[in-house]
Amino acid sequence: MTEVLESIQQSWNDKLNNNKKIAKILKAVQGENAVYPDVEELSYEIGQELANTYKEYFPQLLKDGYMPEDIAREILESTLKSDYDIVSDAAVDVQTVLNTKAGIGLNAVRPEYDIDRVEGLIKYLIENEYLNIELSFLESVVNYSQHTVDQSISDNAEFHKNAGFQPIIVRKLVGGACEFCKQRAGTWDYSDDMSNFVFERHLNCKCTIQYIPSKQKIVLIRNYKKGKKKKQ
Ligand SMILES: [Zn+2]
């Protein structure tokens, strides 16, 4: 591990430890009333602190305005994996609590590690002049962190659907309600192609996505593809 990666990890770690909001959310996440929006908030804060750390270090690492690939790879592959590890651990904890509460005797599924997103971020970072893309790159890092939680909901709902239950996903608007999010907000029957719609997030989207499992097997709500939803 190079010195710069070590410094970045240390600095990120310090930020996480000094972040009072994170300490508070962690308590909620580890509590018996934990729900998905708690993990989402956690993923947002952790990703934001990682982005803050990149912002401090990256401008000094550029060569002719660009981030060299070897440095980008070393830093991103390691820190984005750590981000995934922290967030997916929290997601597994919450899903375990939710399953137990619902009386569902299944283990929580750890969300898949999205290597394509990591590669996408590396590519975006090295192929563009850094200062031109700094803001959107940093927001994409936060979006990446949030995605692990959305993936956890998706993977667990898929697992429950295959076990014969009918998962219901609730997406709620937070902050400035843009058209993109308004279309996706509401109560939906889970279906396996939802990642292309209900789980999509634009940069800086803080909408909450909630999945509370139950043993319900009857379809009460209509499929989003048919253009109907139960309520906004
Ligand atoms: Zn949104």
C-alpha cells in the first residue's frame, strides 16, 4: 500500500469517527427498530465523507490536470470496496432484523458488489480533466455508496419473491421533488426489473426507499409496468 492510499484511508477514517451524525445513525441501524432509510442515511454520510477526502487529496495527485490510472485504481479500488463493506454490513444487519420481525426464516442476502460501477468511476476519473468533472465525480461517489443499499433491497426482495412472498417497495420523495423522482415515488409490487426504474437515482437524490418484508403472498398492488400504483 502506498503512502498516499494510507493517508487517504486514515483521513476518511478520522472523518467517519468524528462525524456525530454517523454515530447517531449507527445506533439506529444497530437498534431493533432499524429500517432501510437508516442505512440509506448512513450510506449517504459515509460516501459523502469519502468524497470529501478525495476532494482534499486528488488535486495534488494530478499530472497535467488528469488523474493517472495507476493512482486512481489503487485508491478507488481499495476505498470503494471499504465503503461497500461498511454499508453492506449495515444493510445485512437491518435486513436480519426485518426478516426476524416478519417471521421470515431466511438469512439476509448480502448485496452484490457492483464492480461495473467501480470500473465506471475509475474510467470517468481518468478520462476527463479532473477539475472539469470534480463535482459530478464526487457526487457519483456518494451515489455509488447509496447504491449498495438499493441493491440490498433489490437482492433481498428478489430472494423473498422467489420464496413465494410478494415484496412491496415504497419510495418516498425527499428534498426538491423533481419529475424524475415523482415518477418513481409510490408503493410498488417488487419485480426483478425494478432496478431500471424504481431503484434509479440521479446524483444527489436523497429519496428514501423502504422495504419491510412480510409473509404476504397476495398481490395487492399493481405492477409499475402497467402504469398503476397504489398511492403516491
Ligand atoms: Zn430523489
